[in-house]
Amino acid sequence: MRVVVRDLSKGEQVLTGEIKPEIVGAESLYRFTKPIKVVAKAQRTGDDLVVKANVDFGFASICSRCAEDVESDIKSEFWLDFEIPVGAEYIEIDDDIRQEILIGLPVKILCSENCQGLCPQCGKNLNQDQCMCKKDQ
Ligand SMILES: [Zn+2]
Ligand SMILES: [Zn+2]
């Protein structure tokens, strides 16, 4: 998505678009399950371009306790600030939005708040079943 600098003199510009998940660059940890939808409101403040971005996306990963698949939907909102280079006709904003999405992804993913995880001794998924291992206190 690009913001046309000339259009900013008319006031706030609203851009909508999609960012292709494969260019976000987090494939090792997360798999995006749908296109990343972006609504960006761009406004000029002095020599700066201020963008308020709303993103909506889904991703799949594995629970860090029990290793089950987890799918999540995330909506988030953030502000971006760009310096407008003298003579610039437009400003590309995709890169910065992509970086914000990466920063905002949770580091630790759980299938549920009270996931019991795997038994450290026998490896059984304790959400599904109790095991016979002795718990050392
Ligand atoms: Zn879990
Ligand atoms: Zn066990």
C-alpha cells in the first residue's frame, strides 16, 4: 500500500488493502491462515506522515505446553510515523506494518489459559487424560 503525498493536502486518506502472509517472514513459528487485512488512516502532520493502522489476521501455531495446534484470530491497532522526504510522491507503508505485526505476535502461545501440558515423565497430554506417573512434589 502506498500513500500519495499530494493527496494528503486534502486531509485524512483512508487506505484499505491486504498484505500477503508469505512476506511477513515468520513462517518458522507461525502460519498465517488468511490474508492480513489492513485499514490505514493516513494524515499529514507538518513534515510527518502519521498512519493509524488496523490489522485483522489469523494464524496457526502450536501450544507451547502441550504442542497441540492452536488457531488464533487477532485484531490490532497501532500508529506509525514516517518522515516525508522532500519531493517524495508517495510513501510505501507495507514494510512498517509487517514489522509491527511481527512485533505484536505472541511469543508464547497456549491452547488455553489452564492448559495442563504434557507429563514430563511419560509425555501424555494431561488435558486429555491423567497418567499414572507419580508427581514429585
Ligand atoms: Zn496446550
Ligand atoms: Zn505421566
